[in-house]
Amino acid sequence: MSFPCSNAACQLQHSCAFAKLGTSHSVRCLAQVWIYEEAGTSEDSNIYVHHDIMLPAFPLSLAWMDCRPAGDAQSGNLAAVGTMSPGIEIW
């Protein structure tokens, strides 16, 4: 996974930590993916939002899924999002 730029500094590394959050503001609900980059020998640590996903309703739960809904043998990197709306969204 990488950002849409050609600079090597823009690419996510295996040492990056990911956190997913469900947030609610006065007029919008979001699912966010945050990235934490641990400090190297000559740089500072860094945390930032990598994705903002608008949700149709207030987020109640988020769960990481390491499988694909299609059922093939490859592992995936998805999130199941439960909201106040009926059903579960897969991102």
C-alpha cells in the first residue's frame, strides 16, 4: 500500500502501526484509518489520518477482517463497520 506519489518517503512501511476509529461530529460520521510511524534515528515520530470514510449513520462498532468476503484463499485487509443503519458495511 502506498500514497499516490513517487517519493519513497510517502510509502507505508511494515513498521507502521494502524488504528481504525469511528467518530461522530455534529453533522457527519466517519470511519478513519490512522497511521503511526515510529521515530527513526534522525527523525521524529508521526501520526496522521490516512483515510476518512463518510458513514451514513453513527458508528457503533468496527472490526478488522483478514479475509475476503468472496471466500478465496488470499488474505485481505478490510474493516466491517456497524452503524445505526441496518446491515454491516465492508470497507
